[in-house]
Amino acid sequence: MDPCIPLPIPDDQLEDLVDKAKDYALMHGICMRQKDNFDRDALHFAPFVLFPTPFPRDEYNKAVELQTVLNELMHKVAHDYDFLKESLKHAIKVDDFTGRLWYIYETIMSEGGPTQELDVGLFRSDYFYCCGSKGIKQVEFNTIASSFGCVTSKLVQAHKYVVAEAGRGDLLKDIPDNGALEGLSGGLVEAWKIYAKPQSVIMFLVEDVTYNICDQKFHEFEIRRQCPEVYVIRKTLTELGNRAEMKEDKCLWIDGHEVAVVYMRCGYHPDQYPTEKEWEARLMMERSLAIKSPSISYHLAGTKKVQQELAKPGQVERFLGDKAQIESVRDIFTGLYSLDHDEVGNKSYEAAIRSPEKFVLKPQREGGGNNVYGADIKPFLEKIKDSEERNAYILMDRIQPPITTNYMVRPGQAKAKLVDVISELGIFGYVIGDKHSIHTNKYVGQMLRTKLSHVDEGGVAAGLGALDSVYLVDAGRCCLT
């Protein structure tokens, strides 16, 4: 697929544009802290590609239009106890982390259901454009700690600046604006207003050490801009375990603050619960009147087993009634297969052993770096062939996106590298509702993450991926042979 600007460009122009792009990123907070050289007081620009990446216009618009339908679908899934139980019945027995989450969910349900019936979901649905089907295919649906909404909102403006500096202002009309920062922050403000206690706060639940700091802090700043009356506090799960309390009226308090809304930017990985204290804090939080983003039911609805169960014939129809919406949702699903110890799971197992290059093996984890790809699948599956651990994984068809070229710009590199890349589109939305109804349901923005075409995982901080923006083109430009 041809890039938005013919590449390569002359070295002197490249050096000039890269310097301008780096300065723009640094001056506008498109930044992260470095993992390998952490300094609380220092930021480096986040890795990015120099030019926005082409993406088919019609498929982009389809993803945007579909987001509110997916928000509704996942909201209803999260409030269907029987569906969650059936979907996760094997995984919770063999995957300790999912089992602990399920225990919290079951505890809440056995006590009569959540004290706070209202949930706020800040969601992101991720896609590749598939050359085989000539359409978008969903990679996953994120219900917890969906990141990069802020920095990619700002990167769109950086890319418009760079493209204009390259003398191609005619392309700007095809780089869509991105309101993810304003929209996601607005969702949290709306939830705080529903809680209706002016002295209460929004609590960001954060890691012990935060590297992706700008993406979080700009949400705080935007919340204060939209609603100067609300204060934002940042606490870790450990701090919550040590100092938080739930009072008799079920209100959650920490350090003298009543918590109206909990926005979780951690809590999605076992390492973030190092002791029982953190698990007890999560249970207390779920029992409280604070509005959670996400609630434990939303968290479980985002697991890979639930995604795989939804892809089965007749399951989407369980939650949606509009035929056109059902067909649109089913159209974005790629092949998703159970590996349970039954006839269906055994067939999936054998298919993966025969042709591992056609699949991705996924556990019940968020945060990247957990999947198994290609040649590594066969020995991994053979090792767990007769183990119950197999039930904790799903198999997904490997999607073949178009390859294009771009300059990848990283901190500390002397020169931007022209590399072959593939891109993954993320669409943000938020939903507020309870088990009876949905109060608010919105699409708010998008992001693009781009990685080297020959690698499996594309972590931005790990050096294999970079932040990106969308440049809309006709589908005929994609998947050229």
C-alpha cells in the first residue's frame, strides 16, 4: 500500500521534518517516561511515525458507526450472568487471575448484586483491515485501561502540521480530527455529575510506576477544564488496600475524600495484585457506591473467552434485536475458536498444530505481550495438550493487513528509519447505564498504532511499535499486489 507521501524523501527534508515533529511532540505532551532510564522528572517523546498511515475510508466510517452498537452489545453482555458464567466456566478453573476476578463477581452477585448499579465503560474496539476479506476485522474489545486516547488526539494535530510543512496541505482534509481526549474525559465527568455529591472526587487507580504518564495526566487536566468543581486524585491498589474504607452507607473513602468515580488504569494484570491486600481492595471497591470504570462485570465481559463465545452462531442475536446491526457486528468477527477439551476444541487444536502460521493463540490477559504466534504455537500447544490449562486459551485466525512504508521516529535514534509497517485501528466510545437501560452511548474518537510488519507484538514502549494517525483513502489503494 502506497504511503500518503511518496517515500523516501531527500535526507535534508527528512532531517528538517523529523526535528519539527520531535519539537511539536515535546511541546504538546506527546510523551512518555522511559522504562530503561526512568526519571520522575523527565519525559521523552513517544515513538511515532512521521506521516499518517492510509486506511480505507469506508471501513473507517463503518468502524465509527459501529462503535455505539458494540458499546450496547458489551453493556448487555456484562449484565447477563448466565452468559458470562457459561463463557468462563472452564477458564476460571485453570486461569488463576480470571478465577479471582470471577470470585469477586460471584461475591457481589451473591450479596444481591452491586450496590452501585450504574457503570461507566470507556471502551476501545481494535481492528486490522484484512486484505483477504477486504474489510475490517476485530482484533479485540478493550473494557479496561484503554490507553492512548489522549496522546493520539494530540498526534493528529502533529501529523497535520508535518504534512503541511512537507508542502502537502492538500492532504489535510483526509486526516480526521480526533476527539478521544475530550470524549473520554467527558464520560467521567458525566458519571461524577450523576453521583451528585459536589465534594466527591474522581479517583484514577494507577500503577506503582506510571510510564504512560501524559496519556493519563491530560485526562485529569481535561476533566478539570470541563468541570472545574471536580477534583481528581491518583491512588494505587496498594494505597487503596492500606488506607481506603467503605463506610456503613457503602460510600468509598480514602485520605478524607469520598470517591464518586473510579477510573482504572491498572488492575488488568496479575502483577498488579502482588498481595491479598490488593485483591481485598478490589472487592471493597466493587462493593461500594462508587461508579466504576470498569465494574467487575465489564472487566469480565472484555475477556477473550467472552469474545470467542460471542462469535458463535446465534449469540449476538441474544443481545441485539436489529437485523442490520447484528449482521454488521457479525461481519467484523474473524474466526475465533475454543480450545476446550471437547470435540470442537480438539478440532481447533489439530488445525493449529497443522497450520500454526494461520492463527494467533490468546490467553485471558490484557496489556500486550501475552499472545503466541506462528511457529511458537505448535510446541506451546503440544506442551499443554492434555492439560486443563488449554481451556484458558482461544485460537483466532491471523489477520493479514496491508503493508506500507513509513519513517519510525524514536527517542535516542540518530536518524528516523524507513521501515515496512502494518497498522491497527482503535475506535473509542463510552457508555453509561445499568442492567435495565443505557443512559448515554457515544463514539468519541480513534487511534492508530503501527508496528514493524515482520514482528508479532508491537509494543510502543518496547521499540517495535509507534503511535500513528489515520489518513483516509479509497479501498483500491490497499492490499495492492
